[in-house]
Amino acid sequence: MARVALGQGKMGPRPLAAAMHLIVYVGFVLINIEVLEIVLDGILGTHRLLREPLGGIYDGLMNFFEVLGFLVIVACVVFLARRLGSGPDRLKHPDLAGWPQRDAVNILVIEIVLMSALLLMNAAEYQQLATSGQQLATSSPWWISGLLLPLFGGWSTSALSAFAKIGRAHV
């Protein structure tokens, strides 16, 4: 069962599809670590609770989560395009019509929204710190959210704070 679920054992002849499915699955599981931190921050009234105890490992983990999140977005967009476009014949089986088709599309869209919220939240939060003149823990933003910083140029500190909080609420 683990080989089929985690290793996408039924996709032996399609290794790219198997790898993309694995990226989406692992991304979904790992995003829950960030969600746990967000929930604990809300309950305890803290912010980035795990940053201090994990030290430099935290930034490494966030970079890994961001790269994985970006790869999940790419994989989900490809899966959506295939599912909604011409796609392979196996996706057109009558057993997959109706609710199974809508369910798959809903899951892919939700994954894209969750991963986008994580990346945009990190970018807005970093931009907020830079705008408010606070001393930043690192000299550069995380890899993927750092590429999104131009989206938040010119935003006020309060707008950035609100956007980051909304992002944390959706992750």
C-alpha cells in the first residue's frame, strides 16, 4: 500500500507523473507543519514560534517548504490543465464523471491556494519587516517568497501586516 500511495507504484511507466504526484502528496503533508506552527502561534500569542528553537535550521526548512510549495503549484497547474483539457483517456472514464471530476479539480485548486498563501504570506511579512525598519534575522528573504517581494513594493506597513495575517489564516 505504501508503494502505491507514496511511491505511486501504479505509475511505473509514467515516472514524471509519479514524481509530480509525490511532490503534491509530500507538499500537502509538509504544509501541515507550517499550519501547526500557525495554529500554535494563534493559541500562544506568539509569532514564528519554531524560529528561535530551531535557529538556522528554520530558514533552511522554510526554503525547503517554499521550493516544495512552488513545485506543488506547478504540478497542480499541470494536473488541472490535463484534467480540464484533452487529457489522457483514463481520466475520461465514465466512473470519473460528475463528483469525482469536481472533487479532483477542487483539491487541485485548494492546493494551489494553500501554497500560494504560504508564499505570499512570507513575502508580505518580510516586506513588512523591511518597510518598518526592523532588524531582520537574515540578510535575504527566503528563496521563492523573495521573488515575490516586488508585488508588495509601495505597500504601507499596516497593509502588509493585514495581508500577512490573512495569508496566515488561509494556510
